[in-house]
Amino acid sequence: MDLPNNTLKQLLFYLEEKIKLLQDKRITKEELKKTDGDLRTATERRLQLTIEACIDIARHIIAAQNLGVVEHNRDALLLLGEKGIVPRKIVAKVASAAEMRNVLVHGYQKVSYQEIYKAVKEDLKDLKKFAEYISNYIIRESK
């Protein structure tokens, strides 16, 4: 089955757009400490959407390539590593981000500003690498 290239390209563009927004220089520990601050709320939401875009990309590839059935978002990402689409080291880190997505969505009271700050300042590079590997995969599979 062919890849849904248009859908994947749109998701990839969306992912890259959200990553750029998360690189905002105004995102500091001090700003994220403000639990009622708009920047914290926007950062949390953008982080959630960025992670969801990675999950959606993984699920589209899995469906299009008949790679199997996965129940959990984390497993969808890990399957891309098992199939050699994205290096296992990268998808393991993105799969951890999928767990953060669950906390952002379902356990928002448990997310500390330190976790958000670390995700944006340190872990965002893994989502960027994921996007690069997916982009290369789309190009490879389109030939």
C-alpha cells in the first residue's frame, strides 16, 4: 500500500511549525512557574499537539504499510523503530514524550514547570530528529 504522502506531509509541516513555536525565547523557567500564565498554557498545549502529530504520523505509516496493529500510542512509535523507519534510540525518546502527552491531557495537575521546561529546552531536539527521519522516509518511499 502506498503512503498517504499528502497527509504525512501536512502532519510533518504541522509538526515542524509547532516545534518552531516551542523554540520561543520567552519560554523560561520563571515564565513557566506562573501557573496562571498564558505562556505556560500555550507551551503545554503546543507540546501536546507536537507529540500528537508524531503519534498521528506513526499511526498513518503503520496503517499504510500494514505494519501491524498497536493499541497504545507509545507502541505505535516504537514500532517505527522496530521496522527501521526511525532509529530505535530516537523513537524511544519520542515514545517517552507520548507518555508526557498523556499527563498533559489527563493529569494536568501533575505536570511541573520543570518537566515542561526540560521537554522544551532539552527533549525537543528528539522530536526534531524524528521529523527529519520521517521526512527522509517519505522521500525514500516516494521514489
